[in-house]
Amino acid sequence: MKTSIPKNGEPMGHFVSDAAFDPHSIEQLNDEQKAYYLASQKKLMWWKFKLHKLAVVSGIFLALVYISILFSEFLAPYDLNHRHVKNIYQPPQSVHLFHEGQFVGPFVYGTKYELNLETLARTYAPDSKKIYKLSFFCSGDKYKFWGVIPADNHLVCVEKGGTLFLLGTDRLGRDMLSRIIYGTRISMTIGLIGIAISFILGISIGGMAGYYGGWVDNIVQRIIEVIQSIPSIPLWLAIAAIIPVSWSPILVYFAISVVLALLDWTGLARAVRSKLLSLREEDYVLAAELMGAKPRRIILRHLVPGFMSHLIASATLTIPSMILGETALSFLGLGLRPPVTSWGVLLNEAQNINVVVLYPWLILPVVPVVLVILAFNFLGDGLRDAADPYA
Amino acid sequence: MVNYLLYRLAAAVPTLFLISLLIFAVIELPPGDYFETFLAEQEALGETVDPKKIEYLKETYGFDQPMPIRYASWVWGLLHGDLGYSFEYELPVNDVIGSRVWMTMLVSFITIIFTWLIAFPIGIYSATHKYSWGDYGLTFIGLLGLATPNFLLALILMYFANVWFGTSIGHLMDAEFIDQPMSWAKFVSVVEHLVIPVIVIGTAGTAAMIRRLRANLLDELQKQYVTTAKAKGVPPFKALVKYPLRMSLNFFISDIGSILPSVISGAEVVAIVLSLETTGPLLISALKSQDMYLAGSFLMMLAVLTVIGVLISDIALAFLDPRIRLKGGRQK
């Protein structure tokens, strides 16, 4: 019988690799698989987030809006308080490219102003004989960049003698577009400051309630119940009424964001509390406790990061209510006051039906409000889905 | 069950106590009181006020007393159904609010029914046709309603109602019907005037409700018992309504708590814009002019209603869902 064992000194009848033996060689992942299966949690979240196209678009839009508030002065065609006395309640002008079939580049027509002596209505008609060209990156109204650096650069200005009111002017002849751009700065940040305050309150109070449980939890629960059981607008009003009239506009601005935050933290605190109640039974908390970690460290270092993404997502969804709250308060005359310019303050001028009929462009600040709130909602939805990438 | 009921009732007492403290503090916090505002106003108008009247009012309502005693007498009055005296209207608060409460409740109930009628079909459609164009479109419209400031929507609709249908602007009825006994013409006028407030106040609530119903229903529809039911040949409609829909309505019942106070207060800002004769504008003006009994008692009433509402919804939930009944608490 033939044996498979070769005689002494003869080569083996089959191939034997010289490489070291690795029993897991078949299960090994190639690079592509590795990138997929061993991706970090952050990466998984990003992938999941990217699937929600609307959320990505909203995120980019909001990022652009926030970047724009850094350069409000530069983006606005006119200074915030520049009054064009001759152009009160002027309707929006449009930008043209061609004049009588000839390409001229971007320009606006001049306007002819007439006072209708019968109705006392101001009428502005475009005057197609006068052409004012637009130029970019040019010098215009002087301003102080961020209130400090004097400058006069603008993104777009019009030739001398012409006016550029893309969204019309208000009762004092101030350019609406510029005012909306300046208002963005206040309206967009008031939500951020408010959410920051309510984040701190929510995490610390909800964290204490969830971590300690027992009577601390009971008291916190009662307080939250109390705050939630009073309708928000009257309570905002009542607190806003405490703000002294003599305060400077900036102080009022901070006070209003605090007011908004004071009523908003309850939802967040509830979320933190219920998460902590379940998480504090985990082994790693016991381990941390045994190693002598203080409650503050355990909550902030070990517990909160575990559901931070959820918190951020839910915070994104509450920013819109703050922005709307500011508009409602300012609309009632108890929020921000001129000279501070926010979307709510601008809408305050669109209070009565006359405005809607006669000067409809004064309600245009509602467009950014709606866009921003929609964007925050979509972004929040996307973030919420992405916060739990394993689901 | 009885134990649970008793526990819930007992827990409401400290909550109400805390609420009364908070409201009293909020009302007291702004510097000055109504009389100072009033005096300043009258002096600005060049009129003189009999100081005796002010003295008398201050004494009757205990403004010369220290704060804790005033708080105690306010609460004591509340417990006896005496809401205090409105200085601005020179009437007991009960009378001031009473005349408006019915109109407010009418507006609010119709609004709530409108919200339900719109939100339910849309929410169910969105959940069953997930990610379809219909779902996207309807959700988007709902969100748009949520994102538009109410007062502006009110203004714009008011304008178009006037242009297209010739409905007079604002108020709850035509001027000639105010203080008139109920008649068919008055009824028609009220109904005409109700359309806009109902739509405006309803939009925001509708959007929120669609989203929540959709999310809850989607969660339920993914569960295995639905698949089982379908596999066993239960007709699609029944497979939707019998269990998943019922399960997803828990949130709806727990919403009762927040609905009750809004029935009474109405949407304040919208009511101001449309100059509706509801209680909302009353409350706001009371807060502004520091008419403290009117504002405080009214806020307290709203808070009590919320607590009652939460209580009702908790009891209803306990009846419907044995898991809650047996655990003795609401699940979040």
C-alpha cells in the first residue's frame, strides 16, 4: 500500500506554506468591511444623519445663517438706522440685467415719488429713464464692525443718487432687507443663549433628581409639574413685566433669553431624569462610586455623555419654540424693544391690518422666521434619528 | 385602583400649594402695585382721584398688610370661590371673567374638535403611507402651520376673509349683536366670525398632533402582532384600528391635561390680534396693568384646571392600560 508519508529526505507530496498559522484568517475583514463594521459611533451617526437629506440641507442652511450673523454689517446694503427720509414706505425694487434689450449688468431703476393728494397715499413708480448700476464689495454707509472697528465696506451698493431697497422701506424709510439681516443676529442668538441656560438647568436639576432619586426626585418632579401646569405665554408675560423699563436694551435682551429658558428647562430635566434613573444601575457607575468619584463627576463624566446626542437632538427641536416665543413677546410689546432689532420687533410694526393691506412688504420678516423654524425642525428630526445609530 | 386614585388626589394638594406660591410671587414681583400705576395714569390725564377711595380699596383688600397675610387671605378667598376684585374693571373678578368664559369655551371647543378632525385622518394616512409623497406633503403643510407665527397668520387670513367673503374684521360677532339675546342672526354672525380664529388657533396644534400620532402609530405598526394579524388575514382596516391605533392613542389621552386650561384661556395672542371677546386678552392686560387679583386668580384657575386635567388623564390611562394601573404611575 502506498503511504502519503515521504521517505526520508524526499519532499512532501503537497504544498505547505511557510507563513505562520493563523486560525482566524478566513474571518478576517478586508479594509472596506473593516471601515464598515468597526466604524466609531460618531461615524455611524454621521452616516445615519446623511441619509436624512432634508436634515443635511437644513443643517447647511442654518450654518450659513449663523455665519451670516458674523458679517451682518457687511452683508446689509445700508446701516441699520439709516433713514431715507424721501423714501418712506417705498415698495420693494427689483434688480434688472437688461435695459431695452441691451445687457447692462445688474442695475435698478430710479423711482418717481408722488403723493396722491386725494388718498394721501405715497406712490412710487419705477423711472425707467434712470439707471443705477450695482457694484459689489464697495464703500457705502459707514458703520462700526461689531460695534468696534470703523468700516464702510458692503457686499453690494448702488451708484450715487440711486436707492436699493430690495424689500422696501418701513415707516421711517429704513431699508427692510438691512433690518432683517441685522435682526437675524438677535433672533438667532437669543435661542442659543436660552437653550444654553436651559441645558445647564436641565442637566443639573434633572441629573440630581435622577441620580439621587427619593425625596430629591419627588421635589424636583413637583416643581416641574408646577411650572408645566401654568400656560407659558402668561407666565412669560408676568416675568417679562418684572424687567425694569430703565434697563439697557442689551440687558433686556439677556433677561428675555433667561425668561425663555426659565420655563423651557423642564422638558430637558425630565428627559435627563428618566435616562439617569435607568443608567445609574449600571455596573460602571458602581465601579466609579467604589473608586471614590463624587456624584458631580459621575453624573457629568460617566452618565451624561452616554445620552448627550439625544439631548442635543431634543434641544434642537426646542430652539424654534424659543424663537417663536421671542416674536410673540416682542409682538405684545413686552419682549425686546427698539433700538434692538429682532424679527419679533420688526413684526411688531406689522401689527394691524392696515399694514397688510397697504404695505405688505412689512410682513416679510416672517419669511426668515418660518424658514429657520422649519430648518431647525428638520435638523432636529435628523439628529434624533442619528442619535441612536444602532436602531 | 382606589389606592391609586387616593394617591393621585393626595399628590395634587402639594402641587397646587406650590403653584399658588409661585403665582403669588410672580404677581407680586413687579415693583409697585395697581394703585400706583392707576394714580400715575390719572395724573397724566389731568384728573384727580379721591385719595379716600384708594385708601378704602387698599384697606379692604389688605394692601397695607404684610405679604404673607395677603397671600393667606387670597388663598382663603380662592378656597371659598371668591376670586377677588378687579381694580381695572371695578367689578369682582368672578363677574369680569364670567361674562367671557362662555365665549372662550365655545371658541376653544370648536378649535379642539377642528384639530382632531383634521389631525386624525392626516396622522393615520401619514403613518400608513410612510415616506410617500402624500406623507411628505401633509407633514410639510403641518410643519408650515407650526412655523408661522400665529398672529401673522391671523392678520393675513383676516385680510383675505374681508376681501373674498366680506366678513367684517375681528371680534366674535357683528357689533349690533353684542349684548343682544341669542337669535338666529346672531348665531350666524358668530359662526361666520369663528372660522378664522378656529383655523388660526388650530393650525399649530394640528401640526403637533399629526407628528405625534404619526410617530406613535409608526412605532406600533412595526410590532410583530400587526404582522401576525395581517398574516392571519385580518382585513387591513381592522388590523389598523383594532390594536395599533388604540395603543397609539395613549399620548392623546395624556394630552387632556394640557387641553383643559387652553379651553379656558384661549389663544391669547391671536385673540388680541383678532380682538376676540375671550379671556386671553383680559389676562394679558391684567398682567400688564398689575391688576393683581384678576391676573393671579385667573392664572390660578388655569393651573387648577391643568392639575385636574392631568388627574383625569392619569385616571383614564389607568383604566385603559393595566400596566399603568398595576405599577401605580405613569410611564414615560
